[in-house]
Amino acid sequence: MGGQVIDTGSDAILEKGISQGISQGISQSILQLLEYKGEVSDELRETIYAETDGNILRKWLLLSANVPSVAAFIRQMN
């Protein structure tokens, strides 16, 4: 086989796994910041964990760091 590497799609699987891990980490950071500012409902928690768009998650992360309350976050997240 001469050291040849055959791609079996594992790179795509790895990239997807890394992307999902990053999304989970950002979601956890958002929730930690919000929990410091008040009670986070199960509905909001599910909404944040369900989001997979990295741009939206980064927007929410910055928002969660800068709002004074969970209510303000909810008003501004859309």
C-alpha cells in the first residue's frame, strides 16, 4: 500500500464533531454569563443549545456579556 492514505470521510466527521463541540462550548459560556444575571428558563436554555449557527452564537455570547439582565438578553437576541 506504500503509505497511501485513503480518505474514508473521517475528515468530514471530525470537522463536524469539532464544530459541534465549539457550538456547545459557546452555548455553555452564554448560559454561564446569563445565570450570573438571573434565572434562565428551560425554554431559553433549549433555544440556546439548539442554535448551531456559529455567527448567531457569537452574537449571543457578546450580547450575554453586555446586557444587564436575562430579560434584556431575550429582548435583544433576535
